[in-house]
Amino acid sequence: MEVTERINKKIFSILFFSLFSAVLGMGAVVPLLPVYAKNLGATGLYIGFVFGAFSLSRTILLPVFGRLSDKYGRKPFIVFGLLIYSLISLCFVFAKTVESIIIIRFVHGFSSAMIMPVVQAYAGDITPKGKEGISMGTFNISIFFGLSAGPILGGIVNSYYGMNAAFLGMSGLVFIGFLLAYFMLPPVSAEKKRGEAKLTKWRKIITDKDVAGLFIFRFVYTSCIGIIWSFMPIFAGDNFAVSSAYIGLLVAIGVFISGLMHIPMGYVADRVSKTKLITIGGLITGLSVLLIERSGSLNDIIIASVLFGVGGGISTPGVMSLSVIKGKQKKAMGTVMALLTMAHSLGMFVGSVGAGIMMDIFNLRYAFFFGTVLMTVGTIAFAILAKDPSGKDEI
């Protein structure tokens, strides 16, 4: 048992740092893309497509790669996905039109479909029973700290060295993740044996009320992220004349705070009702997006960003904990994680494009009101559908 725990910790660390480097690279260009696209003449709808194209394209292959990793192993998809992601990132340097950026983002999404759900499924495979909250809460720090440090790093690099340097940095950081995964992850033969039992049918997975509730919640939560990432940089820049570095800081605040809360809230999620925690976090998230819409100063946006991080910090460990439990119950960890990442992608697409339409028809503030309505309705739907498998909902 001691040897197994030591090997699992090693795998966990490699997965953690591989995903962190990839997300850090991606996060570095998040606050830059909408401004870059606007400078090239993009309307609100086109800015939405810059973010939405990535999410839409990876949604197409997410269930395929998640399912295949359940059958054939995780490592090949992680390694190949990171390599392609790094190479495609170089293409941003040569993009001269909004349309070319959208195409690159569209292709980018395919490689992303091989990374996050499969890495999370691998982490779920090695998670001990009863420790899902603390384990996945700790693991998700790789995502949230990468996304919080990335925008700050990207804003600083852009301010001093230009946009192309930020794109090259993203490519290099993801390539580091590829090297870690290729040389240090054990071969597929060392993973849990695949194909020993027949894979659970898709119908039994997607009709499960808990899985449906998680899907809906993840969808509305990432819709709000899509709105904030796509349009808060423009909103803050137009109304308060802040620099790209400061915009990166605004985007990063909520993500960083959420990441700080993951370990303590993961510990809590293992001991209380996960569904109640998720519901509370969802309502706080909806309120935070409304505060952006009502903001009259830069301080208001900062407060809203902090509150957004608190909402995500409370809810996300519970979401991932329930996902691991359902993945093990269904013997389809990759499939369940792929479904949640599909919800993530669709949410980013609907949030960014829907908010872009609201901006073009009405004004930018309505984009954030749109997010509040989505978040509130989705959280209520989750609370109705999902139940904590431990029975703590009844306490």
C-alpha cells in the first residue's frame, strides 16, 4: 500500500504541473485576445466568436477522447494534446485578421479536447474513496492558479514586449507541460487496466440526474466566465481607462481567490452536503456578475471579482468531488469528465457569444445581466436534480 501511495503521489504531481503549465500559457493571452480582436475591427459578436470558436470546436471531440481514454488509457491523449496545443499556439504570431484568429481558436479547441478531461480523469482514477473533495480540490489549484497567474503574466509581457511575445510564451509553457507528461508519466501499461468491463452505455450516463445537474451547473458557471473574460477587459478599459496589465489583474483576482479556497473547501466537501455547497456557491456567483453590471467605479469591479472567486471557490470542489464519485460508480471516469468539460465549452461559447449579441443590440452592461439570469436559473435546476450520494442532503 505504501508503494502504491507513493506512485500515486508522483503521478498526481506530474499531472498537476503538466496541466498548470498548459493553463498558465492559455491564461496569459485571455485578457489580450478581446482587445487584440477589437483593434483589428471586431464587433461584439466577433469578439464573442474569438472565445466561442475554441469552446465550440473542442465540444465536438470531448466525448470521443474521454470515451477512448476510458478504453485505451490516458497518457497518449494527454501527451499528443499538449504537443499539438503548443504548436498551434505559434500561429497567433502570424494572425493578421479577426477571421484568422477565430480559425486558430477553432483548431486550438480540438487539441484542448484531449487535455483537460483526460488529465482530470487520470487524477480521479487515483483518488482514494472518501477523499474526493480534498484530492480534486487540491488538483484544481493547477487550473485556478494557472488562470490567475496567466493573465497577470500576459499583461506584463504585452506591456513590455508586445502581443507576439505573449503568444510565444504561451506556446513555450504548454511545451513544458508536454515534456513533463511525455518523459515522466508512466506508460499506459502502468495505468489501471482498460477494457476489463464493458463500458457503461451513454444513455445511462447522460440520463443520470446527478450527472445532468452537474452538467447544467458547470454550463451556467462557465457561461459567466466566458462573459467576464470576453467583456470585462473592454468594460474596464472603456469606462476606467486601465492598462492591459491592470486588466490582467482584474481577470486574475477572482480566479486566484477561488484557487486559494479549493483545499479548505475540498476538505469541507468531504464532510458536509456537496450539493448544498454547490448551490450556495452558485448563488454567490450570480450575485457577483450582477455587481459588475451595477458597478460605477473600478473598486466595484474589484469587489465583484473577489465575490466571483468566493462563489467558485465554494462550489467547484463539490462539483469535482461529485464528478469523481459518479465516474467511479459508472466505471466511466473519462466519459463523465468529458461531459463536464463539454458543459464548460458550451458555457464559454453561449456566454461569450450571447453577451456579444446583448452588447451589440443593447449595451455592454446587459451582457453581465444576461450572465446573472443564466447562473441563477442553472443553480436552481442543479439543486432540484442532484443529490449527495452520502445522504448528507437529508441532514
